[in-house]
Amino acid sequence: MNCDNTKRAYSHNEFINLDFDISDYEFNDEPGTFDGTLIVKKWGRKKNVIAYVDLDDGRKIICVAYQNNDYLGLPDMAMGAKVRLTYIIGVRSGKVRLTAVECIG
């Protein structure tokens, strides 16, 4: 799968109509770099993009990117694309946060 996208992200209603099961997905709480597959993404209600990614290590995670950093490019990546996610511990908050998303295939 390439990195070019045909749909930037699903709207809230479109996402509900997909009947996509999010019950296995959790927020990542580990800093580091992880490879996986971008399964589906939707527009959030707080000027954000919410992506569901199946990591190569078997975990299923929820990624959130915000408008202030151009959504880390997530809207331009195709669902089904291989991605590399980078998480760091925020200096001020002390919480793990997504800082980079790279399409790797």
C-alpha cells in the first residue's frame, strides 16, 4: 500500500456507519518508535485526527494528532499504509505523546 490518500479521514457519522470495533484499541503509554499499519482514521471533535493503528508487535493503539502541528501529516496518509510512529515523554506534562508520523510504505 502506498502513502497517497484518497480519503483524508472519516467524519463522525461516517465512522459510526463503518461499524468499526474500537474495543481492542488503547492509547500508547510507552515512549519510542513503533511500526504498524494505519487501519482507519476519523476527524475528532477538538480539531484533531484520531487514527487506529495495528502495531507490528501485536498491540492496537489509538493515535491523536492536532491541527497546531498540521496533524503530523496523518490526513494525507492512506488507510492501510505502513507507518512509523514516534512517541516521547512531554517535558511539561510528563505524559507520553505522539510527535511524529512517517509513512514507510
